[in-house]
Amino acid sequence: MAINEMLLSGLELMVLGMGMVFLFLVLLILIMQGMSAFAARFAEAAPVAKPHTPSPVGDGGVSDPRLIAAISAAVARYRASRQA
């Protein structure tokens, strides 16, 4: 086998392989677009959520006095146990 024949055979294999990969990727894109259109047809509209309004900085978003008392007691107990 001459070098020219080997190069031509290698070139044919390269073109064939790259063509197969290209066709596979095109087919994959078309299938994914079809699935996306199919899913969009049956998908329900997502409910619109009310935007969250930030609370004032002073209380950190906590307005329950019992919760504030419980957190304060837990912090005090933790600090007391760390000092002992």
C-alpha cells in the first residue's frame, strides 16, 4: 500500500467519522427542540409569587417577643457555659 492510498483512506475515515458526529448532534438538537415544544404545550403556568418586602434592619425580621426572649435566653445560657 502506497502512502498516497493510506492518506486517502485516512481522509475518507476522518470525513466519515466527522460527518456521523455532525449528523448525530443535529439530530440531538432537533429532538431536544421537539421535546421542549412538547413539554411547553402541556406545562402549566407557574403562579406569580408576591415579591418579598424586606423588614426593617432594627429587629432583623423577628417581631414575636416570645421568640426574642427564647433566643436571648439561649444565647445567655451558651455564654455562661463557655465562661465556666
